[in-house]
Amino acid sequence: MSPTNHNNDYSRYFSLRQKVFLINMSAERNCDIYESLSGVVTSSSLDSIALMITHAEPGITEADIGKATYKLTSEALGSGIQVLANLTGIVGGNIFQLRLHGALEMFQRRIAPRIELTVPIYHLRKNFSLEFFKKEWKRVMVHLGKSSTLPGLSLHDTEINLSAGGIGLTLEATNRPAPLSMFFIALDQGPPICALAESVWEQHIDKGLRCGFRFIHILKKDQERINSHISAVIRSSGGTYLDYKRNWVLVDKMVTDDRKPE
């Protein structure tokens, strides 16, 4: 795993309609939160790229141009890639124009370790905007900071597939998931984990509709709680656990950040 730089010609790594994850790396971001967006490439050149954002975020405005920085992660040449990019423009509310800079890093793609388990959860799946969900998530965090419970919230035991990067579960075949969801997960003795997630895949099975969701807004300490729980389960059965922080899609840092002196 090493950084590479080919005279800042990044275009060879990005093609039309290629899927890209954007991870918030802005200097003014809340470093306690992992925030991510999804997009597809609409155009690219030597050091610039335009991405159509899957879930347009009204919270990003013209005022963020020149201030917002993202880590872009994707796949190219059979490897994972990541590079920093500054927001230089917004077109039509959902086309982000970005300037790429610094070394493009290539890394081995890793699947976040996951387990099957039954835990109490609540799944809010309404066709709300990302802006609405983020406001609701913030309200929930404020409440959980004062109390470890949420009045009126009823969690139900559910079979899920869980990793630090997302969650999978089976829904009724006639009840397709909304593009965005909010999950509450009672994983340990602490307050329920609350995370925003986007729907990434679905598959019809005999029992209904199997769906996969990617966490796009979650406290880093809750990523750690999930990580610790999964690690304990895997190790108790004699398995070997790989820390999720080796999956570069799930962290807001670059490979070179680990090499900088303390």
C-alpha cells in the first residue's frame, strides 16, 4: 500500500459513471463524526472531476466553495484508490465540481468484517431528504447526551448482518427501502447507536427482500462500539479479526497520515 503520483494526471483513474464515495475531510468538520456521500463521475480531466451526488445535500452551499475538502475513494486497476479534492463549484444543486490534489494513494480493498446476530433495532425508512435526516440525527444526539434512552422509541429484536460500514436485513418483499434510512441499534449496555444509512443493494429471497445499507453519518465512537462487538464475537469463536480502520473507505484520513510523526 503506497502513495503514487503521476504528474497529477488523475483522469486515468476516473471514468464516466464510475461510483465514488466522498468522505468529509474539511478543516472545519466535526471530527467526532464520520460523514460520507456517494456520487458518480460525469466528467474528469487532469486535475478536476465533476460528480453527480446521489443524495443532494442542501446543507452544502456556495459558501462552502473553496472551504469543503473531501477524500474521494473508488476502484481503479483492480485496487482501491483515494485522493483529496477541494470543492470548487456546485451546478444544479447536485453536481459537485472538485479539484484533485496531492498524491493519489492505492490500497488493497478490504471488506469490513461483519457478523450475523439478533439485536433490538428500530429502522426509520421514510422518503425524507438528507438534510431532514441530519437535523433529526443531531436532535437525537443531543437527547442521548442527556439521557441514555429515547421516549417512545420501540426497538424490536431483528436478525441483522452488521459491520462498522453498514447493516443488512430482510424486509417484506412489498416494502422496498427508501433511499435513506435512520437506524437505532441496541448493541451493548450503552445508549442505542443511531446512524444514517443509504440503501446500496437489494435482493429478492424466499423470506422477502434482503437489503444492504451503508452508514453515511455516524459517530466515530459508535463505529468503535460496533468494531469492538464484532471483534469480540469473532475472536470468541476462534476467528481472526481485521480492524475496520484498515478499510480506508471507513476513515477520514489518508495512508500518509499514519506515517506522519506524532
